[in-house]
Amino acid sequence: MKLAYLTIAILLSLLACSSSKTNFNAMSVAEIAAYNRTVSTWDQVICREFTHVSSRIPRRRCDSRMNWQQGVVNAVNGLGTAVSGQQTIGVD
């Protein structure tokens, strides 16, 4: 019985380690450049700095090229819903 619990605990800990998502915001520019050389164009990471109204400190946000583009598409589609008959666009 103890062996079964131990086996389950080991499997759960391995799953937790393998499912962690990479935090690109914490990576340096050199690390992101090295990562971008290993992935396809749409999976490459782009970092942008944003300033918030209540703070003068710029915030860096890093995301994949596909996610940035999908955000633009969603914004355009959001504007298009105000006009009847407007078709939506997508990224393939």
C-alpha cells in the first residue's frame, strides 16, 4: 500500500514539473534570441514595453508572435461586431 502511494506521489510530481510553462517575461534578451532561433516564425517570442496610466515604470510583456497577432485580430473583430454584416477575420 505504501508503495502505491509513493508511486502516485512520484508520478504527480513528475507531471507537475513537466507541465510548467516558460516565463518569457523573466528571460533576458539574449535568452529570448536563443529561443527564437530554435522555433518556427509564429512561435517566436516578441517582447513589448507598456506604460500604465498610474505608473511611470514601463512593464515588459512577452508573448508569441501568434498570440500577439491573435490579439490584433480579436480587437478588429470586436470593432466589426458593431457594424451589421461585417465578416470576421482569422489567422491560420
